Amino acid sequence: MERWVDGKRLYEGRVVSLRVGNVELDDGTVALREVVEHPGGVAVVPVKGDRVVLVRQFRIAIGEDILELPAGKLEEGEDPDARGRAELEEETGFRAGRMISAGSIYATVGYSSEVIYLYLAFDLEHVGQNMEFDERIDIVELPVADIEARIADGTIRDAKTIIGLQSLLRHLA
């Protein structure tokens, strides 16, 4: 087990912070660690009949449009279920009549503290999108029967989306 010996936050932004410092290993060795601190997030798999509702948006970090689940960042102490419902409505315009937890995942354990809570959303009612001012999102409906093929052919490459969709397929099996 490692424990922090020293460290400081080199950057604190609205989404992430960067902590750099030394840790002590079990054998007493001291090593440098860089950790992206993130408050966590949610991702929702909206199921509309025999289709899932995905969002396509440009992500500057990878320089391309990508298909992904509606998702968002948690605020300190915020309930993940409530944030998931809010993100679903904001990004897709759908309200879920029923949401089921599909567990949680760590996004990138090698350097980030981000945990993502996954939900399956059913009984959708369209109420209209209410996106953030800086979001540019297109809605894409994908037949559930095509999920595995779109993962296999690389159409869907986002990790949280792949895991969320696989959770849905297990749930439906």
C-alpha cells in the first residue's frame, strides 16, 4: 500500500485538479506520483424501446466527434442518481420513469481518482433538451441489436459507453 509523504496541488480547475508528490511504498521506497483529482461523474444508458439514445459531441481532448452515453460531472456531495437524471434530461431531452444502478467504474486508475456511476434508464418521456451553454450535442438512436457490432467495428470507442452498453446487454439477457 502506498501513502502520501508530501505533495501539493499544482493546478485546481473547474473540472480537475493536479496533485504531485511523493509516496512511500511498503518497503520504504519513496516514489513520485502525479494524480488527476476528479469529483466523479455519472453516465446513463437511456433505453427507448429497442433502441438506446446516445449523444455525439466533439471532444477537444481527442480532437474528434465521439458517440457516448449522456454523462456529467458530480459536484461535491451530489447524489449520483439525481445527477444522472438531470444529465439525461439536459443532454437528450428525455426523463426516465425508472433508473437502475449498473454499478460504478474507475475511469483511469493509473493517474486519476475519477469514479463513474452507471445507470440504466427506462420508461423515457420526451420533455425537451436543456443543454449547458457550451454543449453542442447531436442525438443518435442505436438499435440494441447493433450494440455489439458498433463496439466491434470501432464506431463506439468511449470506455464508459462500452461498459454501460455491455451492462445493458447483460441486464436484458
